[in-house]
Amino acid sequence: MSRPRVAVIGAGLTGLATAWWLRDDADVVVFDAAERVGGQVRTIELADRPLDVGADALLARQPEGETLVRALGFDDDDLVAPATGQVHLWTRGRLRPLPQQTVMGVPTDLRALARSGVLRPLELARVAVEPLVRRREVAGDRSVGDLIGERFGSAVVERLVEPLLGGVYAGDTDRLSAEAATATVWAAAQRPQRSLSAALRAHRAETPPADGPVFLTLRGGLTRLVDRLCSELGDRVRAATPVRAVVRSGSGWQLHLDDRIEEMDAVVVAVPAPAAAALLAEPVPEAARELAGIRMASVGVVALAYDPADAIDAPQGSGVLVPRGEGRLTKAVTISSRKWPHHADGGAFVVRASVGRVDDTRALDLDDATLAERVDAEVRWALHLRGPAVERTVVRWPRALPQYDVGHRARVDRVRFALEAADARGLHVGGASFDGLGLSARARDAQGLADAVRETVATGL
Ligand SMILES: Cc1cc2nc3c(=O)[nH]c(=O)nc-3n(C[C@H](O)[C@H](O)[C@H](O)COP(=O)(O)OP(=O)(O)OC[C@H]3O[C@@H](n4cnc5c(N)ncnc54)[C@H](O)[C@@H]3O)c2cc1C
């Protein structure tokens, strides 16, 4: 019996990991449009050291990411946990510690919130009366800003929740889905407690945190993960090979490439929503229409290296978040030399600043040199650095981050339903536009996609 032929479209983490899990069960080939595979995982050299300029950590509390890394042979010597988890907010004129005991920025400890100085007295008083605020019953999903603003007032949304979500989605709290983007808060809001703070405290009491670090990364950069997947998959990974169309062909699928057509038994589409919409337009137009409705945020990273002598007054903490109301170009700063022990060698003080929001392109409209200059100045001011960066690199991520807008979960369900209704057997869809942007969510998705492919090809042959 011949082995099933499976195409994976997209060599980001989702696609590469899916192919890797399938490598013994099928003749699998991964196609990527870009010259460089890995999608939003990319490590560059800055000040003679590797620095991640896409994803820089995987969430260890979601185990599938670490499982994949270890299954690929990485061990404790390769994995690094952050040296500090202290995050600051740049708000009300200076850096203030992100209050302890918040869940996605939602406060559960009024005293800790007061101590942080993030809110003004009247705004704090508004938080204090949260248990007395009548709960509005809303059927179905609602925006993060609506749910949390109603309970705690708009200052909590603007100065705590938006900066935290901004780092993940570069989104707009008035449109992001509470159900999809703040799942723990959403689950707590479904509990009987009148106070959302109390519900979150009860939730936390029932689910004590697991041992071990919250985040992990790889010494030498996360590109090592991509490189390891690629070296194990060998010539099954084809870079610079865009897939132009997916077309039904008997019981299988045809892949239209620039110079040829390839026949496949199964296809996994693991590309961002706009590209997935284009590929599904012919075989499953209903799913394509839904995917085309997912908005994408363009973001950028400005990697900066400073002379360590200029950084002696820099705060001890892993990063700084900047609420949009502050009007800065910089949205967040990862202080890599403080966050990661392997960057703390004293040779250079390295930070990465993030810019760009779905509805704010001021930063990305600038040319690289101007953007780097202006972000450098903001970072210098915020971190009390004594001189300008000695090295600066801008990396742009156009239309990279999918927006989980209100109704996102229902939209994803409609895509899956459309695939079933069209009897698109052997055609599978995944990637960050569906069930989680983080690398650990991508690794989990990959396992699920590989299982689904195995099931269809096994029963189809
Ligand atoms: C700046 C930044 C920082 C981030 N930080 C973190 C972090 O710290 N932790 C974390 O967990 N996550 C982080 N993320 C999110 C995470 O990196 C992504 O969600 C994840 O890498 C997406 O993986 P993916 O495989 O689904 O898609 P992608 O990585 O987008 O890969 C999709 C691939 O599909 C290819 N493609 C598109 N169209 C076609 C076509 N027609 N034919 C063939 N190939 C095609 C593209 O070239 C691309 O390589 C960050 C993202 C960014 C941009």
C-alpha cells in the first residue's frame, strides 16, 4: 500500500510541527511562500548575540509547546526561564509596577492596585465599588472593553487591560472578544458571584498555579526550534514555493504551484487568515468568506543594543507596557538583558520595543531610520538610559496578528462547519487565526491537525 501524500501549506510553527508529527505516517511536504521559513519565529544577530524579533517565549503553562521542544531533543541546558517577571507600566508620567494579583489586567487585590499608583484616587474608588455594580446580562460574547469597563471603569481597561492585550493582539479593547481573548476573565464572568474580582479569586483558589516557570525560551533563540524541525524534515520543506490554489481532484486535492500541479490525499492549510481565505475560495467559499472577515494587525519590532555603562540606572524588570493613551509610538519594551539570564552577560544591554496596533499605524508609516531614532529616544527616557543605542534594527511584521474580535469563537465554528458541509474530506485548516496565537497553542493545534489527517487518510485508503 502506498503511503498517503499530505501537503502542509505554511512553514510557520503550526505547519512545521504538523508535518513533523506526521513524518512517519505519510509522505508529507511543507510549502512556504517565503525564502525564510519559520513565519513569525525569527532570530537575528544584534550586538553579536542572537535576539528573537518575533515570538520570544513560549507559555510553559500550556504544555504542548514544551512537549514539542523536548520531543525534538532539547533539554534543560537549552531551555531558559525568565530571570524576572516584574513588568512595569509607563503611565501617569513614570514607570509604575504592574500590580500583583491581576488577571489579564483585571484587579483582584485593591490594596496592591492602590500601591502601584496606576490609578488616580477616583478611579480606584470606582474599582472599589465593583461588587455593588449591577451585572448587565448580555447574551453571548461581548467586547473586553465592554465587559471589564462596566465592572471596573474605563481606567482599568485603558491603563491595565489594553496594554497587556496590546502585547498579544495589538488590538482594540472595544472590538476584541472577551470570550476568545480573555478566556479566564470570561469564564469567571459566567460564575454566580456578583463581583468579577471575587469570581477571579475563587477561580484562582480552585486552580492553584502549576510548579515551574510561566514562560520558557531557547538559549540561542527560538529559530533553533524551526531549524531543528527543518533539519528533521529535510527536503520535505520547500521554501520560496507559494501555493496558489487548492482544488478538489477525485477523492483528493490538487495543489497549484507556480510551475506545476501536485496531487495530494490530504492538505493542511496553516497560513494566516487572509492567505487561507484565498486558498479556500474555490473549494469552500463559505469558509473563505468567514476567514476574510478576520482583521489583521501589522506590528514591528525595534531591536536596540546599548552600552551597558549607559544602562546602570535601568529598572530591574522584564519589560514595560505603554497604554495607548500615553500617545507614544512604543507599545511595549522587552528588556531582554534583564528578562533572560542568557542575555545578561554584560556585553551589551539589549531591548526590543514593539510598535503598531490594528488601528494605529503612526509608527509603521515612518521609514526605518526615523522609527528607530524615535523609539530609541522613548526607550532611553523610559529606562533612564544615559546614551543612544549603539545598534538599531527594525523588523516589520505586516498583517501578522489576527484580531479575535467579538464573535470570534462562533466564526471559527462556522469555518469548521462549512468545511464539513462542503464535505471537504482531507482538507484541514489551522494556524494562529483560529484557537490561540501563542507558540504553545500553535504546537497544540499541530498535534490536533496531525491526528485529524491521520484519521482521514487512514480511513480513506
Ligand atoms: C512580533 C511578534 C511577537 C510575538 N511574540 C510571541 C511570544 O513571545 N510568544 C508566543 O507564544 N507568540 C508570540 N507571537 C505570536 C506567534 O509568533 C505566532 O502566532 C505564531 O508564530 C504563528 O504561527 P503560524 O504557524 O500559525 O503562522 P505564521 O508563523 O504566520 O506562518 C505562516 C506561514 O505561511 C506562509 N504562507 C502564507 N501564504 C502562503 C501560501 N499561499 N503558500 C505557502 N505559504 C504561505 C508564510 O510565509 C508563513 O511562513 C508573536 C508574534 C509576533 C509577530
